[in-house]
Amino acid sequence: MKFSRTGEIVLGVIGAVFTTISIILLAIFVSTGSAALNDPTTMAELEQEIVTGIQEDPTLGVEEQQMVLDFVESGMGLFGIFGWGLVITLVISLIFNILAILNIRNNKNPKLAGIFFILAGLFAYLLSFTSILLYIAAIMSFVRKAPYTTDTTRTSEDLDYYEPNRPL
């Protein structure tokens, strides 16, 4: 007996929309941030502000000032790499989310869809709003079963004795 999986599909679609919006916003942020960090004028202004702030602290020597500048420069180099890594993990999450929606549609394979929803939630950063929606969809995929009907026209060959939680 087929029944509707509309709840799981709706939660999956909402999760996919939020993930897509996050991918777009994060990609814009990382690309503009990387472009700003590669601009020599912006970098010169930033270094000047850091040097001014360091020189105001009388406890730091010249060697410590240089260490702070080197640390800031290496951190700026990691900004683009880390940002694009986050974008890639969100894309992986979106792929798993779409696969889950395709497997839950028409009640094809709800257990596999639940696994895909969990994987999509993990790649969407453990406790974000999107991942919580995907975890709920996964739980619904695993737990929901078709309602029991009292159909008197069924014969003994129609009964599935191995189906759990169903009276015989």
C-alpha cells in the first residue's frame, strides 16, 4: 500500500532551498573577500592599521610585532582556501539532499532516503537550521509506516507474515 511522503519531501525541499541560498551567499562573500585581500591598496591600509595598533602597545618588541604581521598575512591566505572548502561541503550536502528527495518520492526507498538526509545534514554543518530540518526528515523516513487497513477481501496469500508491527 502506498501512502504520501509529503512531509519528508517538503522538509527536503526547504533544506535544499536554504542550502542553495547559503552556497550563493558564501560564494559571493568568499570571492569578494579574496578579491579585497588580493588588492594591494586594501592590504597596505590593513597592514598600516595593524602596525599602528601594535606600535601603541609598549609591551611588544620589534620581533613580536613582526610575528603578529606574519600571522595576520598567513591567516588572510587561508581565508580563501577555508571559504571555498565550506562552499564545497555545502554543495555535497545539496547533492545528498537531492538524492534523498528523489529516493523518497513515490515511496521508492525511504530507508536510503533517510541515510541521504542524515548525510546531507552532516555536511550542512551539524546543528544549523537546515541540518535540523534534514534530521527530522530522516527520522520521518525511518519511522513512518503505511497505515493498517482492515481489508476483509485479502486472502492468506496476501498477508506478509514478516512485516513488523502488523497484526496478522
